[in-house]
Amino acid sequence: MSIQENKFQAIISHAKEYGFVFQSSEIYDGLSAVYDYGPYGSELKKNIRDHWWKSMTQLHENIVGVDAAIFMHPTTWKASGHVDNFSDPMIDNKDSKKRYRVDHLIEAHADKLIEGGKADEAKALLDAMEQLLGKDDYAGLKQLIEDNNVVCTISGTKNWTDIRQFNLMFDTKLGSVTDEADTIYLRPETAQGIFVNFLNVQKTARMKVPFGIAQTGKAFRNEIVARQFIFRMREFEQMEMQFFVRPGTEGEWYKYWKEARLKWHLELGIPQDKYRFHDHVKLAFYAKEACDIEFDFPMGFKEVEGIHSRTDHDLSQHQKFSKKKMNYFDNDVDEATGKPYGNYIPYVIETSIGLDRMFLLIMCSAYEEEKWAKEDGSEDSRVVLHIPAKLAPNKLAILPLLKKDGLPEIARELMNECKSQFKCFYEEKDAIGRRYRRQDAIGTPFCVTIDHQTKEDQTVTIRYRDSMAQERIHISKVKELVLNAIA
Ligand code: GAP
């Protein structure tokens, strides 16, 4: 196993051991590519979602939110093109019967080439794949797989079927009598809940183009190659924003959102060299321009967010299928003609980030195994999560040094003062060093210890997670210090 694979495995184990992520239905041996979030995981996930929501709807006066249902009228997916086009090219190994998404199979082979020091060969392979995918050249892709001796991970053979398309949507039945029931789909993206509500939102919130509609929520895809922990799941959560613009301005808004979204990531304090853009050669069936923001995960640079220029495809399609007008009347005056812009179907720039992927990104960038020499020459170590303070599950751990002498009472008072403002954790058990280590492992940015000196001069020891530095501050300053750090 490479160092990076080891690191990824360590992060997965840590996520389970410390209550971040569990395999779904684990007592029944789990369900493939479905995961549950534990006590600290659900806090971290909620904090990421809230941070995104705030940055979209509170910090942009021209973006409002919706919370649309997961079930939608089945025609939605016919209109959006998902019934006919939301499919991936797949290939089966005839010996193992295992099915692979073609791009994932080739990418996994390229990863192996990189590990074996053949980075140039890997790049050539990926470039060739992009070209062939761009042309939907499935015969060429199969040839590429065979020429590069790509083998099945289970059978070890290269006995491949032809490449075929498989739709990724899950379907189910609406109503209790199966015969009469309609087939409906679990939404594969949250975006369509925004498009079908475009006019409801525009009118009720009195929005003027350019404006955006944001939504977070579950999406479902029958991913064939579901692997790499929560990176690719069958049930996951998206945070999407559709930004409606005047036709002809989509190029500049696409650029704007590309920069704005990268800035959002960097403002979390994650180094720039961990990110890169990947411009799409093969565009999704609805896109005019598209790129991914990729993050350097332990398994290499992978997509965490997409920015897509979707034209007026979705609104026009919904207008066509529903026979309801999706026009917007723009009474701003066009300087070129001296007349109002008038009626049009807006163009759309979409920003779409996977909440679970952002969670994984935070875990991967935060996880560190530290070792250092102590003064007596022996070695000490810890596992720490350097989670940005505003996203950390607990912001402050309040730790009375002893369970007696009035120290718990002072600690409880501080707890009562702070807990309505941010998430605090209280603990009396165990030696203080062990309590610090447990908080490091779940990423708590601040610990305060209440000791006998507190009774004399109302000071506490505050310990900073990242530097492990400790200092004494007045107890009345604790709340403000934490609030400033998470603002
Ligand atoms: N509405 C556009 C859309 O859905 P996408 O590139 O298919 O675009 C957007 O998905 C984001 O959703 C991705 O960048 C990724 O973060 C997340 N995502 C997609 N499929 C996923 C899966 N199977 N598991 C986890 N996250 C996924």
C-alpha cells in the first residue's frame, strides 16, 4: 500500500472510531456505497451545509433558497433529459461479471501507472480517454482498454464486453397499488427542484435577473463503481445554486462564479496548491461550458464541485413539456437599442458541490499524525484534525481539572454561558492530557481547563488545538475568543 493509500485508510478508520462516519446498516454487513454520519460527523456536515447556505443566501442579496421535495413529477426527468441521457458508458468483465464505469476503470489503471513511476504513460492514457469520451467513441475506448492491458481487479483478465450506456436513476412506484402506480424517480440532482420553481420564486420573492436560487438536499444515483468511501455514494447530498442571467451575459457570469467558488474554498484556509480547475472536454448533455474544482485527495486530484453554464436548456425544456411559460420580463433598458430587454428565458450558471465530498475534503486536509520528542528524550504523538474552527463539531471543550473543590460548578457556569452561542463539550473524567488528545482527535479548536487558581483569580488555561500552546486568560474572555474565531 502506498503512503497515500495508508493515509486514506487511516482517515476512514479514524472517521469510524471517533463517530464521524459509519457504514450504513453495519450490523447487516452494510449496504454498498451508503453511509451514516455519527455524532461528530453529523455536526461537521451540518456546519459545512450552514456555512455554504450562509455564504450563498445571507452574503448575496440576490440569492434566495428553496427546499423542494425529492419526489418530482416524472415528466420533470423526461424534460430535463435525464431519462434519455443520464447514463454512463459501462463495460463488463465476462469472467468476473463485474461492471465498471469506463472512465473509472481507465482512471484506476492510470493511478497504478503513476504509482509505478509511469506518470507520462498515465497522462497519455487519460488524454486519449478524454478525447474518445468527447467523441462518444465506444469502440475506440474498448480498444484503448485492451491496448493498455487494463484488467479486471477481480478476475485479473481482460475479457471485456462491448461498452454500453446505463441510466443512473433509481426508480420507484408512487401509490400503494403497484399496477396502477406511476414510475417516479429519486432525484439524481437537486437542480430540477429549482428550475420547476423558477417562476414561483421569482414572483414571490420579487427577484430581478441576475439572481440565484440555492438548495441543499439529497440526491440518488445508481453508481456502478461505488468506491473510495464517501467520495462516490448512491445516496448523497448536494448544495446547488442556479444563477439566472440575461442571455449573452452567461460567459462573464460563468467566469465570476468560477472565481467566487474557488475563493470560498480558499477562505477556509486550505492551501491553494491543493486545488485546481479541470475544464471539461466532454460536456454534459445540458452544458455550454463546464469545469470542476478538483481537490488533491489522498487518491489524487478529484472533483469536489462543478460549475456549469447550462444555457436556457432546463427552463426551455420545462416550458416545452409543461406548456407553461418560463419567460421573464426584463424592463431594464438595453443601451444599444434604447428599449427594455423585454421577454426572454434566462440562461443559467450552476454551482454544484457535493456535501459529502466537501466533508471528505475537510477530513483529508485536517487529518494529521504528529510525533515529537519530549524533554526527557521519549517520543510523544497525537492524531489531530485541524478542522477550520467555524466547521468543527465542538468549538470549545470545558474541562474541570478535578471533580471536586467547586471546580465543576465554575465549569458548568461557563458551559451555561457559552452553549447557546456555539457547541460546547463538558468532561470531568480522566487525566487532562488524555482529555486533550480526545478533543484533538475530533478537531475541537479550544479547550479550557478550570483549576484551583481559577477560584483565586478567575483565570483559566486555554489550550489551542493546532499549536498545543497554553495560556491563562480571564474566564470572562473565553466566550468572546471563541466567537471571534468562528465568525
Ligand atoms: N446539477 C449538476 C450536477 O449534479 P454533477 O457534476 O453530476 O452535477 C455535482 O454533481 C457534484 O455532486 C459533484 O461535483 C460531486 O461533488 C457531487 N456528487 C456527484 N455524484 C456523487 C456521488 N455519487 N457521491 C457523492 N457525491 C457526488
